[in-house]
Amino acid sequence: MKLKNICLASLCVAMLTGCGDSFLENVPQGSLSDGVMTSPEAIDLLVNASYASLYGMTNEQGDPCMRPTTNWSYGEVRADNAYKGGGGEGDVWDVHAMETFQMQSNNGNLDGKWFNLYSLISRCNSALRVLNACDGNVVKEKDVRIAEVKVIRAHHYFELVRLFNKVPYMDENLPTSEYVNVANDEFTRQEHLNRIANDLLDAANYLPERQSEMGRINRNIALAYAAKVKLYAAYEQDEQTHAVVNINKNTLREVVQLIDRVQGYDLLSDFQQLDLIAYENGCESVFAVQYSMNDGSSDAGRVNWSNLLNSPGGNSPYHGDGFFLPSQDLINAYQTDENGLPVFDYQSRPDYGVVNFIDEQNQTLSNTEPNVDPRLDFVVGRPTITYKTYTATPCQSWVRDRGVYGHNCAKRFWVSPESPDMFQGWPWGASGLNWQIIRYADLLLYKAEALIEIGEDLEQARNLINRVRERAMNSAYVKDFNDPSKDAANYKIGLYPAEGWTQDYARKALRTEMRLEKALEGERYFDLVRWGIAREVMTAYFNVEKDNRVYYQNAEFDAGEEYFPIPVAQYNFSLGKYTQNPGYPAF
């Protein structure tokens, strides 16, 4: 069920569930009889509207790049993996504030994200109200459709909890007139996560193992997502300081059991296939947003508008806006030792692959002798290095403001610029490439993380991590642009040996592997908060990066800033019922 067939869903939602200035207000846009609303045709439209919510757009707000479903700003620029990029510090300053930890409750990107997620939840609740009231004899797959919508709603609530911590909860049974009376501190983080996981597990009971339509939610998706939510829930946090005060081993055992129930998936044979449309619904894709191009909808189609700003800029063939650039720290982290294993103390070493800018057409790289994980050049576009299958020029001067952000751009999530799968024109670099919410490599690493923290089967955890590394090892390495018989760098990646595989070492290995395998996928900051090390990691990052990026000179992670502040606009809409997160001035 590629989203190409959901173009009517937004119209249906506009008729049934319009939103006003705040998610707290639902303004009816029309009147439909119960008979029409509970017909199979209306049910299909409402369920499709819920699926379309994964796409991230609402009728009320455009520019999903400002509140991206991919979390490139919230999960990567906020962390140590990426710079904001674009045309300098003032270009989309709200994201610059995220990057430098100058967050205030009036940040428009926060209010937009909050509003958007609750608007999308409203779609799901509207569908559930109608589904609950319809005749199961008329709507033959009523229970399955309810389960599908509940998984989508759980996804949106999980995003809210990861971002804002203190969030109000409204389901389909609460009258909209009561929304204004719902506080945002009624439930703790732990209670939210437990409820989300239970909704997913309940949905799994009604979902088939496989669906006939591509992209439709099945039992495996519900189980995999429940495992992810429980992994977060296992790290119990102090409600005031957000410090991890306990790691619940019983919850982690549930994570392992849930992942073991997910069947029928595997790793793609080559890491770079993750960015090829031919493999987007392949064996590694567990849960994905189904995008499409040339599907009869406006502009380029149902493409990933969250990436609107992010295609390489400067002299690149994408002609993009050049936001979302990999950090030097991320590049340095891909260095490996003589055995091909990560160098955990990479921050004490000189920067790898330093760009020497001669002119627009000529750059060189220095300090390229160290070994590096081949995933470096699968993830990062580096000057002088071959960019995917593009043969006209290497990646060179593809960053708009090199004086501020350096010379490296992103390689993930884009099809090669000469590919017929890329849309020609605006939106620059767009394609129908899906966005992977959960892929099979995630599940292998989640299970390894759970086993390591339980501490009872470190060997199995080692094998799971090595399985992910082995795929990278066996992928086709990037070749030198001028001499394709040679590799573009000294690529060396090895497998972790049993010797020295203690719990402490395994934890370091797992957390490093999570970063290298999933770099730029929007998860890094949330991982750091889950592990309780966000402030430690970001403080070290600012200390080493401020020599490269001047704007980090005064960046500081203050106590309690693990979550974003509650937007002041939403406090106003709540008529003063909301409380602010610890770490920020009270309302």
C-alpha cells in the first residue's frame, strides 16, 4: 500500500477532523451521517488518513522540513553527529538553537512539532471513534484496522515522549471538549512508555503476520515497535534530573523475547542498498514510511518533504539547500585500529581526512593514513571521494557555507544524482525512497543492548553486533574516483573477538556500533538520553568541536536539558494547566 493511493485521505480528514490554532481545538468542517461515516468506503479513507499521518503533513501547516518526521534536527543536529548547515548560523535559527543548546519555550520548531504530532494523533483518534462504532459484519476487518491505527498512534505518542517528556494523553474515548482539561503531568515518562508498549502488544494480537498490501502494518511491526519502546522503558529515569536510576532487567528480557518473535527479516547484503529504491521494501525493512514519486499527486509526488532542505548544495548536481551536514566528530569516530575495531579514544587523536581547500575545483585531504570503517564513505560525502555512482565529478564544494560548516555533506537517504529515480527540479534531490522507522539491523542491536545490560549472555550479544559489522565488511567499498581499481580510503573493519569481551567493553562496543550503523537516521540524541549519558557526551563533543566550529564556543548542556521545553504557545492553549520540564524556567 504505497502512499501513492492515499492522496484522498487528507481531504477526508479535512471534512471529518479539522484542527484550529491548537490541537486542543477540533473545528467541524462539515456534517456527515453516521451511515456514511461507518461505510466501508469511509472507513478505508479514515484508516488511510492515519497512514498518511506518517508522511508528516497536516492541512494546517506546510513545510514538514521544519518539524521533520525523520528527526534530522531533533535527533542528529541536537547530538554529536551533525551540524545544521545551510547558509550560516542565522539560516533557520530555531535549529541553530537546538544545535547550540540555546533552547527556549518560544522556539517555533518545537511548537510546530508538538502541534503537528497532536494533529496527527487527532486523525488516528477520529478513525478509531468511527471504527469502534461500526458494524463488524459490514467492515470485515474491523479489528485489524483498529490495530493498525493504534500502532500509528503509538508511534506519534512515542515521538512526543522522547521529545518532550511531559505530554498530555488523549485517546478516542475522550470528548474533544475535555481536551482543555488534560494536564501534561498526569503520567510520568515510565507510565507513558508502558501504556504505549501495551497498546502495541494489544494491537499485535489482532494483526496478521503478513499483509497483502505493501506498507500495511502487520504483527511483526507491532512486536518490533513494542520491543523498542520497552527498551526505552527499561532505563528508568529520575523525574527531576532525568538521570538513569535503574535498568530493569525484567523489562530487558521482554525486549529479547519480543524481538525473537519477529520473524521473516534479514540484513541486506550491502549497506548501500539501504539507499536504493529497488531494496526499500526488501528483507531489512520492518516498518517504513512509504513514499512515492510520479504518483498523480502535486509537485514531485508523495516524496519525503522532511528532507526538503537537506540535499547537497554548493556546486553539487542536486542544487540543494545543504542543511544537515555530518560532523567532524562523527567522521573521526569511524577510525579503526590495526584489527579493524573502533578506536574508542578517537577524540584524543587528530581530525581524520582534513580538507585542504585550494579552490572550488581543487581540494585535497590530509591525515588519511589511519584505517577507517567503510561505512564512513557510505554515510558521508567527502571532498575528492566518489559520491555513490556519480561519475561526472567527485564530491567537491558541495557545501553552501564552508567557512562555517566545513566541507562534508551527507550521503545517506539520497539516490545518486544521475539516477532516473531522482526528481529533476524542485524539491531538489527528491525521490520516492522510503524512510525506515525500524529496520532489521536495529532489532539486532536492540537485542544485543538488552543482553549486555542483563549481563547473562554476552556471547550472543557479541555475535549480534558482529553480524551487523560483517555486513559492512562484505559491502562493496567506495573506490578512488581517479583509479577505480583502488579503494578510496584505508578501509578496515574487523569482528569483535571473544577475548576481553567484558560487560563494560561490550557496552562501549554496542553504543559505538549503534552510532556508526545508524548515523544520521534521527536516533542518536534519543539513544544518548536513554543511556543517561547525553550531558557527558555533548560536553566532550563541544570541547573538541569548538576548534572546528566557532559557534560552539559558548555551547553548554545544562542539567535537566535532556528533553525539549514545553512550548509556551501550548501552555497558553492549555489555559495554564501545563507544567514546564525540569531544566527550564517555569511558566
